[in-house]
Amino acid sequence: MASQEPWNLENGNLKGSSKEIRHVRTVHNMSSSSLRKKSDRSLVSKVPCRLLRQFLANLQEVILGTKLSVLFPAIPLAIIAECYNFGRPWIFGLSLLGLTPLAERVSFLTEQIAYYTGPTVGGLLNATCGNATELIIALFALYQKKVDVVKYSLLGSILSNLLLVLGTSLFCGGLANLKKEQKYERKQADVNSLLLLLGLLCHMLPLMFRYAVSPSTLTADPTLQLSRASSIVMLITYAAYIFFQLKTHRQLFEAQEEDGDDAGSEEEAVLGFWSAFAWLAGMTAIIALLSEYVVGTIEAASDSWGISVSFISIILLPIVGNAAEHAGAVIFAFKNKLDITLGIALGSATQIAMFVVPLNVIVAWIMGTRMDLDFNLLETGSLALAILITAFTLQDGTSHYMKGLILLLCYFVIGACFFVLRTPLNQPNAFNLGVQSSSGFSSA
Amino acid sequence: MASQDLCNLENGNLKGSSKEIRHGRTAHNMSSSSLRKKSDLALVSKVQYGCLRQFLTNLQEVILGTKLSVLFPAIPLAIVAQCYDFGRPWIFALSLLGLTPLAERVSFLTEQIAYYTGPTVGGLLNATCGNATELIIALFALYQKKIDVVKYSLLGSILSNLLLVLGTSLFCGGLANLKKEQKYDRKQADVNSLLLLLGLLCYMLPLMFRFAASAGTLTADPILQLSRTSSIVMLITYVAYLFFQLKTHRQLFEAQEDEDSDDVASEEEAVIGFGSAFAWLAGMTAVIALLSEYVVGTIEDASDSWGISVSFISIILLPIVGNAAEHAGAVIFAFKNKLDITLGVALGSATQIAMFVVPLNVIVAWIMGIHMDLDFNLLETGSLSLAIFVTAFTLQDGTSHYMKGLVLLLCYVVIGACFFILRTPLNQPNVLNLGVELSSGILAA
């Protein structure tokens, strides 16, 4: 469906075509745009006062401009629930629901701002804000010293992107395009897989370090130092990847071209720069508020619903945080535009693994909290197998529904594993090998 | 050599060519057919009675129709040894020898039946009966509550298919075709590798689970629940794979076409009737069941008597016997540079065991109330994961040479050596653990 999208003027190419075939638009922009709606300005234009009219136009664009806006009422409900002390599980549930449309709106606003700031800064903004929800939730959990929630929500987000989002997209796309050949550019998948493997190495070394060194010589410090050094390396790698993606090897990452089948859309932003900025600040503040509720009530919800905190962190939170991207990726897979799907899923996973996680370690370092890269054995093992399976799946450049089904079932099995794991997270010994080396060494 | 084999009429292609270039036939059919012999009906046709003649024809087709029929006398010898209580190791060895031709005959009979039932059901029959021997041995071991034998014989079968069968095939094929380019369609290998990786995930999660949770909070139940859930997932995946292989993406799995036909055209009809094929199949399966019962019952005695561990016998010896027919067929097709068929045999068999036979055993154990989970111990699961990765990596570029085969073969030798020196009895779970204090109440089986 046509909508009024901004136009990244990187190449100065003005193709009169619909949003999803816009050349040089980043993958992330294009995925979120599939959830947009066309704003009907007829009502607003009747308002006489000009300032008010502009404000209402903004309001309509921002609040009602997405199909997910049905979930917006959850936000005031969550705030009311918090103020009037309804059940804490309700606060948790409502906050989760409210975060979903907000994540999508933030990406829309980032797109609007990117129109004004130019392509490079726009690409950077897009890259950083793409996972704003996960970043904010993680920072709040870090602030409340729930380091396990930080680790497992970020790990779950990587797993969800690699297996759930990619799996459902490839599965649905494969079923919808049974007769056609489904191809994608494997170079993009290769670079992302390589980055994920580097991240996996950085996660596995502290884990193996902990098991390899005998207790008498081990203190928590070497693991922490190693984690912090690895985090700096990962951030440098991610900066290099941004440079690679936006400057020198743009052509590997651009969306597929095709015949235009929609009406030409305008190439200007729908909001002014400052109003977009103001809306972004406001949305981020609300995301922060809801994230605080989520992190604060996670244990209560876990006790009340009878499922472990690790399951909520690894499975439920990321599903919410990724809902908008998920829908976009599936829609593009239906249209056999697998490059975009892969850009969304893999790009998001790489961003979290190589940017958000090390950023949290550095922030914890500044705050004096002890967060290392040692996610425990089961979680790191699941992550390792997920990365290897995904890298193997994507390395031949074609796709069919069986690939998607297998990725999806991998996610299901991992989810079942964490579902039956009913041990509370704050018993560090529970995640050790049970060897005699566990003395005095906590996992967080 | 030409023989009267059936033709899977899936494509309706009637190529006047020898059995191994029949388009549309599944890899498994074609590999077993390489061990067939042409039946000489001259002698039988002199018998006057029609019924007797037909019976003798059947007998000749079924019993003498394979080069492995020299091993058939081992079956009555094994039964005699069991009845007269010769040494139990003798019973074990004779039963093993007797199982080898039986496995091949079962696949022949399945082929005959498939001719009558049509391609899809035929493909399904082939898929399920392809590893009938391993399945029956495993079910008997389960019934006798020897969970470790079940796990390790099935694991050894996967290892044998991935490394031994594939390794010898690629090695011999590479040496025989030194001057030619050896290619195969990597898409088939990719799908099988993906399925094996999903299976590997299902095996590794219970293992890591056991290590990750401390002794105080862990009971065996979560691992068992996880294993049963994973088994259901694996069975669903296998059904989806059959659908993928037989319905929607047939073209990825069909055997290579060969331009030169160098054999006499063979007939395209079954050599025995549907009813008699079915009767023979039932009879053969019964004999397999009997011999499997002997094998499972005498495995410890053979182990004690020969001085090698039960785990070595389960992981190395049993699968070599069970896979002997497929092994020979895969090597023969590799010699002829028909690598698609070789891969179909080896990888298809490994996938079938990993994604169908093992989860089926877990479900059957669930029904029988036995605690069988997917936690194969560290050493075995580690070997399996490396075998799967090495094989997946080897097959991912679509070409082959003898070095690939040699590497896979030597991987198998090393894994075999590892289990050979592991002389610990299987019923001491602590020894196969990491040696941690974790062992309380948690058995390896």
C-alpha cells in the first residue's frame, strides 16, 4: 500500500516507485514501512487554527500511522495500573503490549530524521535505533542490578532474530513461492555470519575460562577483564562494519530492484525535523517508563504465571521487542524479497551481539557493576548452535520452506529447553558444572 | 550385470537401460539393486507342478537373489547354537553374520511391494524400512531395558553412515575416477545436513542441561520432558522432510541420469507377486527379530569373552553389520561416479536414524514407561557433533575427490579407536560423566 515515506537521497535517484522497491533505502526502513498506513488529512485540514492544524497533522501521522496503533491504549492502561497498584503481572503484561507499537514508531521517526540529516548519519541513526527497545530494557535492568535479566534478554533477542524471525520468514516465503526459485545475495549473509561468529568467540572464551581454571587460582577478575577487552574489540568491529556497510561496500546491502507496481509516493518527510525530534524524545521517554515497569515487575510476573524468569527473558521479551521487524520480514519473504528479510533478521542479530551487549558491559564498567560476557553453559551452547545452524543454512544463496521450518523448530526446541528449566536465576551454582570449582564464584 | 529389477514408475520414464540408471528411482532402491544377481530360471522351469514351480521360483529369487546369500547358512547355525547352548559369543557372531543378508533381502522385498503400491507409498515404505535392522535391534534392546545399547547402537549407526560409508565411497570413487570431475547436487546434501544439525541440537540440549543445572535442584524429569518434546519435534520434522522429498521438491532427490547405457534392457515388472512379497517380508522380519533378540541377549557375554567393551560393540560392530548392504551399494555407485546416489544412501540413512528411529525409540520407551532420554553422554555426543560438522563441511561445495573420503574414513578410525580404548562397562554412569559430583540420582540412561 502506498504511503508518504521519506526518501533517502543518497544516490539522488528519484525512481517513481512504491516504498518497497525504493533503491538504496536501508533494509530496516523498508521493513517498518510495510506496517504504515496512509494518513487521511481531510479531517485535519478543516481545523482553522494553523498551529493546531499542524499539531493535529503530526499527531495523526505519528499516533495513527501504523497498523499496530491498536495496541497504543495499553500504554495509559499500564501507567494507570502502576499508579493504582493493580496486579503486578498486569503491569508487566500491559507494558509489554505497549512497547510493541512504540518500537515501530521510533523506527518511523528515525527515518524521518534521517531524511534531514543525510544518508550517512541517517544510516547510523537507523543502525543504532533499530534495537532501541532492547537497549533501553537492558540499560534499565543494569541500573536495577539485574544483570541476569540483561544477559538473557539480549541473548534471547539474538536467538529470536536468528531462528524465529528468519525461520518464519523463510517458511512462509517458501510456502508462498513454491514454484519460484528463491535466491538472495549470500555475501551479505556471509559478512553477518562472520560477525556473529566473532561475537560467539567472545562469549565462549570467558565461559571456557571459568571451567578451565582451577578454583584456587581463579578470581572473578580475569574473566571480567577479558570480557571488557572483548567488548571494546566488538565495538570496534561494529564500527568497522558500519563503515563497510554504509561507505565502501554499499552495493552488497542494497535492497533488490524490481518493477514498480505501486503509485509513486512523495519523497519528502511528513514531519518537520524538530517535531520528529520532539516526538522521538517523547517516545523514548515512554519506552523508558514502560521498560522500567517491565524490569521491575518481571519476578512478580514470573511467580504469578509459574514460568521461570529465564524463560520470560529469553523468549517473551524478545518476541515483543522484535514484533514489528518480525512482521516486516515475513511480508517481504512473501514477496520473495529475501535480501530484505535477511537484512532485517541478520542485521538486527549482529547489532545486538556486536553493539548492544558490549555497550552494556562498558556501561556496567562505568557504573561499577560486574557484568561479564559469561552467559552460562546452556545459553551459550544454544547460541552457538543457533549461529552455526543459521550460518550453514544461509551459505548457499537459495531458500525453500524446509530451511525455515528447521530454523523455527530449532527455536521451539530451545524454548522448550528453557521452559522446563525452572531453576531461579539468582542461584549461581545452579548454572555451574557442579564441579568443585564453583566455590565463591558467582555467575553474574 | 543385468537383472530383473522393478522400476519405480514415478515418472513413467521407460528408459531402456540397466537398473542403475533408472530415472526416478530412489537412491536406496538403486544401491541395493547393485547386489542382486540374475536368477536363472532354467532349472526351476523344469518342475512340473505350477504351484511348486512358483514357490521354487520365489525361493530362488528371494534366497539366492543376492551375492550375500553365502551368509544365509549362518542363520540356521545361529538357531542351532542357541538351542544347543554353544558358546554365547558364537551365538552373537553367527547372529551378526546372519543379519547381514537379511537386511539386504528386506530392502529387496520392500522394493517389490513398492512396485504394487505406487511411488509415494513406495517411497514411504522405503524410507521406513530402510533401516529395519537397526530399528528392530533397538526395540529389542529397549524391551530388555538395555537403554545404553539402544543409544549407542543408533549413534554408531549415524556415525557409520556419515563417516564410514560416505568415506569409503568417496575414497574409492575418487581413486577410480581420478581423471574425471566428480560432482553432485549439493542441495540434497544441504537439506540432510540441516536436518542432522537440528537433531544435533536436540541431542546437545539435554546434555548441556544436565551439566548446567546443579545436583540439588535437578531431577531427571526436566531432561526427560525435554527429550520427549524434542522427539516429537524431530518426528514432525521427519514427516515434513518426507513431504518435501516425495511431493514438493522431488527434483532435488532424483538419481542422476546416465547417457551411456551399457547393459541389456531389463524388464519393468516385479519378480514376485504382492502377496508372496508381503509374506516373505513378514517371514524375514520375524527371522531378523529372532536374530536381534539373540544379539541383544548375548552382547555382554561376547564383550566379556572377546575383551572389548560393550560400547565398542554397540557403536562400531553392530552398525557395520546393519549397514553392510548399503555400504556395498554406495561404494559401487561411487565407482561409477554416481555420487548423488551415494549421498542419497549414506546421508538419507543417517538422517532417517537421527530424526526417525531415535525419536521413535524415545516415544516407544515413553509408552512402555522406560526412562530413555536424548542424553547420549559427552564423548558420544561430542563425536557425533564433530562428525556432523565435518561431513556437512565436506559436502557443501558440490564436488568430491579421494582426499575427502580419506579424511572422513580416518575420522571414523579415530572415533573407533577412542571407543576401543574406553574399556569401562556401560552400567557405571559416573565413569562416563565428567567425573563431577553431579552423579546423585541421575543415571546416564
